Amino acid sequence: MDNFQKWFMEHDSDFLVPDMDTDDYELAAEGFREFRKRVRKEKEQSRPALRWMERIAATLLIPVAITSAALLSRKQAPIQWEEVYTAAGQTRTVTLADGSTLRLSPESRLIYPSSFKGDVRKVFLEGEAYADITHMEEFPFEIHCNEIKVKVLGTEFNFTSYPSDKECELALVDGAVEMSIEGKDSGHTIKMKTGEMVRYEKKTGYIEKQRFSVDAYMNNLYRDGLQFSNRRMDDIVNCLERKFGVNIAILDHSINNDRFFASFINGEDLPTILDALNTENHMKITRKGEDYYLSLKK
């Protein structure tokens, strides 16, 4: 038995409770939050095993079990919830029951029902996904991620919201959407049109809306490139870690707040990207094995 099989068998019971289904979206949301906590805890406690697992597993497709006693008394036909996870450096396209597709970026997680019931199509996302949603005017589509909800009828957009990032971002490629944010004191709903991008800073609640070139944006996506539009350096570093599966440490915190507009569409490697972000030559970039260290030059 290899190390991955042994690890999964030892931890399998911590993640799955067989044959449990639900059509209650609130219970599904709660299950999603609990599942994330368990996965994050396991990740922290078993990081070497998980890193080894990520190297050999393309993606994990895990049925999600929602553990609630209330489920046992439900009479109507339940919905089977499923979960898809992508590891560092990997992507995956998921086709939903309504024909909508979501292309997951590295280290992203999606929970979705095997079939949609009711008058709203709901899924839960952690990470980043490019979504092409089938138009169904009578059945809106919603992506939920913590305090953020994206509501659409049928459209194409890219949504980024990783737990480790300081900001989340929604870029609307085609159609119209509503982005709802439940803040600590009040909520906000932003209506968006094609070619608009909204950035939300989680800590301060600051919201910024700007225009972008849809053609240039799509060209980058088709080439599996990277594009940063006024992105913080610490969030860029998180993105690079996910894409290349390495560790990048920022040793001087003042670098975190640097912002960049940059695009990489020719398959540039990590050293090339870091050098391009250091055009002012203010950073010292040190590499030790697969680890990178960024500091200010003295």
C-alpha cells in the first residue's frame, strides 16, 4: 500500500459520512463550512502527506455528506451533493446538471448538487472559477462564498475568492450579474455590466469597480495565462504559489501593499515573472531549492 492510500484510509472517516443527502441549501452551506474546517485542520496537521498527495492526484472528487439529524426525517427525494477539489498547479472543468460549466483554478473547491431543485440554482465555491452559466431566466444561478453571493441568470464571468487572499475579485465577461456582500454592519449589492470588474477588500470592506478589456482578458484565459489588475503583491504571491506549487515568503511586510498591473500569456516561468514584477529593482529575490524569499534591497 502506498503512502497516499494509507493516508486516505486513515483519514477517510473524518471527511465522509456515507449515504447522507439533503435538499436544504442552508444545511448544505453549513456542511460546506464544516467540511472546509476539517480539511483545513487536516491540511495543517498533515502538510507533508497532503503535499505528497497533490503531486500524484490530478483532482479529488469527493461526495459531500451533510451530517445533520434533521436529514433523517425528510420525506422528499434528497439531492446528492458532490465536491471537487483541485491541487496546486492543477485545473478542472466541471459540468453541472443544467449544462453550466465552471473551470476551477488551482487549489479551489466546489460543492454542487447532482441535480437542481427549487427555483434557485445554488453552488458553493472556495477559490477561483471561470463560469459559463446556462441561461434560465426563471431559475437564477447563485455562487456562494462566505459573505459573498454572485447571482446571475446566464452569463460568463471569473470569480476569485481564496481564504488566504486579502481581496476577492469578480470580472464580468458577458451578461449581467448582481454581487451581494454581507458586511459586519450592513450589506451591499453591486449590479454589474459586461466589461466591469469589482474588487472587494475583506478587512476594510472597500469596494472598487473598474472597466477592463474583455478581448484581452479572454485572450489571457484561453492561453492559461496570468493577469493582475491593480492586485496586491501578497495576493499575487498567493496566486503564484498555487500555480507553481512552491513557497514564496515576503520578508518585508511593506512589499505586501505594492500593487501591479501585469499580464503573462507566453508560459513564463516563475523566475521570469518575479523579475518582471521587480522592474524598479527594489526587491531582492533569493531562491533556496523550491523556496523563494522576497525582501527589500538595503
